[in-house]
Amino acid sequence: MSPAAATGPTLHRPALVVLDSPEAVATAVAARLLRHLATEPRPVLGLATGRTPLAVYDRLAAAHGTGTSFAAVQSFNLDEYVGLGASDPASFAHYMQRHFFDRVDIAAGQGRVPDGTGDPATVARDYEAAIAKAGGIGLQLLGIGTNGHIGFNEPGSAFDSRTRLVTLAESTRQANAPDFPRGTEVPREAITMGIGTILEARQILLVATGAAKAEALHAAFHAAPDPDCPASALQLHPRVEVICDCAAGRRLWSA
């Protein structure tokens, strides 16, 4: 057995930025994304949805209003609910159009979200192919679920998983229920980038705000990588940056 096999994979500590408020986090994340765009002639971004990125997209739209162009950007969102089309207000495709794509000059078709209405196996295969054709993701924006999920990779997801159909944890469905009209059932399945797909991004930016994310962040970085906490796979990547507020980061420096 080689020394590398005996000791296991090399683990990395993320760069950590802890700020006073969610507003400061959004400003810092937007600035980080804009710096990336300024240094890449044809940037490819991995984007996320949810409540935390909303203020980030507001700041990016404001930057566009003062002259920043997104015309050269290609982007790939992490996930989409199965059965929801782009016209459904609860879909992530609709979210991205409303909160980002329609507010900047990204070229038509260059902001991609998995097709929730297509055959999942075909959608997943084509999504992986499109990422590869674009040259891979340069900077991947991530949130983290209270159960440690990244994208819709729920606990138990393999670290080498690719874009695929997944069944959502009940805790995830409950957490996302406020995004749906009252009485509407949250879909039980989604298409998500796999952890292996995410780890191929050249840089990863993990963003978290609020006390509800503190335990998940602690689990992700204070123990060995474990599929029970999907975000712990980020320890396998050499260029991860965590930007969080004090409430979310309160346990990152504790045992």
C-alpha cells in the first residue's frame, strides 16, 4: 500500500470570512463574484437559489446598472424540482429569471437551469455535457442546508455523484415549503448537480447566514468528510472560501 493510500485523501481548510450581518455577507459575496468576472474573459459560474442569494443578485443587478456587463457569462444552476417548468413561480428557473437573468445582460440561453419537465436521465446527461462544453465551472456559488446538503445532494450522497435525479429529504421539503403557495405540495424529487460535479469547479464559494446554519457548517468542517454531511466533501477541494455571518459561523472556531 502506498503512503497516499494509507493516509487517505488530502484535506483542506477553507478560507473563512465571518461578517457582522447578512447584508455584509451579500455585499462581500457579490464583490467576490464581480472580481472573478473581471479576471475571466469568458466566465462560467455555478449559481444557487434560496433566500440567502437574493441580496447577492440584487447587488449584481445594481452593478450592471452602473456599467458591469454579464454578456460574456455562462452560468449553470445547481438544481431544479422535477415537474416544474420555467413558467411555474415556484421553479428555480422562474426564480433566476426574476431575480437575476432579467435584470442583467446575460445572453439568452447562457443562464442554464436543469429542465424540470424533461426526462431526468436525459436532462442530467445533457447538463453534464453542457458544463464540459463550456470548459467547466470557474466559480461555484453554494448554500448549505440545515442537514448539510449542498445543491440537493442529501445526506448519504456519494462524493463522486454526478448530475442526477434525487429524492428530497422531508426536512428539505419542509424548509422550502414557504416558497410554494399555501396548500401546494413541495415536489418530492429534483434534478441536482452531483457532489462530484460540484467538486470539479475550480473555485467554490460557500455562503451561509443565520443561526440555523451553524450546526451544519460545524459538521462540514470539524470532522472527517462523511456522506452523512454532504458539505463535508468540500474538505477535499483546495480552493473553498466560506463567507458567513456571525450567527452562522459561531461554531466554526469551536471544537
